[in-house]
Amino acid sequence: MYKKIEDEIKQKKQFSSKVEKLLVNLIFTHNYFQHKFEEILKAFQITSQQYNILRILRGEHPNSITLNEIKNRILDRNSDASRIVERMRKKLLLTRKINMKNRRSVEISITQKGLNLLKQIEPHLKKYHNSIHSLSNDELKNMNTLLDKLRNNPNNK
């Protein structure tokens, strides 16, 4: 059996609505998985935002992409991508080049060191991903559909 959100947060009163319960549950569950994810990455001395940028760059490798494209694709839209990219450049995980045709555009690409770091992290993330296997394939599909539906509600825009 699993713990309900009320038990996890030791809430004595009932939620005011099912919507409130869902929102609290989403936030609590997000934080739970985010903490586990960050614990894995801490051993490799990178943040979840840095990992996300490395994954974006690996997907484009061997090509480069602009900083603006990274900003459009990063999961945490509140991140300061420019600063994160600069810290990663100093760690030699990526390269930055000014586009000679448009000097305001910065081209970014992953280095071999960045690719190697992702390879080192992957086995640890497989264990992390396995923690979701308490859900069936149908439940995973339904959960993704429901989350997409929630996020794309026109009232949320």
C-alpha cells in the first residue's frame, strides 16, 4: 500500500477541494522526484539545469544551437540560461562562439567532455527512472496525457 498525500504532509483537515488536493500532490511529488534527481547530479557536480542543457546540446550534436534556442527548450523557464552556459563553458562542457553573420547570436555546442559526462550519469539515471515502474505502461501513458491536458488548458495561459 502507498501513503496518501494527507499522510505524507501530515494534514489533519480535509482539502477544500479535489483540485486543491491535486495541486498540493503535484507540487509535493515534483519536489520529491526533483530532490532525488538533484542528489544523483550532485555527485557529478552539475545542476539539473546544466544537465538539461547538456541533453539539449547532445540532441543537436554535432551541430550547434543558439542561446535563444536553449532558452526556448529548457525545462526550467526561470533559469538564467546565459549564466548557466557560461559556468558550463568554464567547466569545458560546452563551447560558445559568436556567429560571424549575426554578432548578437551565440552558437553553443557540447564538447567531448560534456558527452562523456552524460554517459557517466546515464546508469545512475536508469535506476532513478526505474522508481517509476510501480505504474503500468497504460498508467504511464494516461498520466502523461492528463499532465499534457492540464498544462494546455486555455485557462492556464
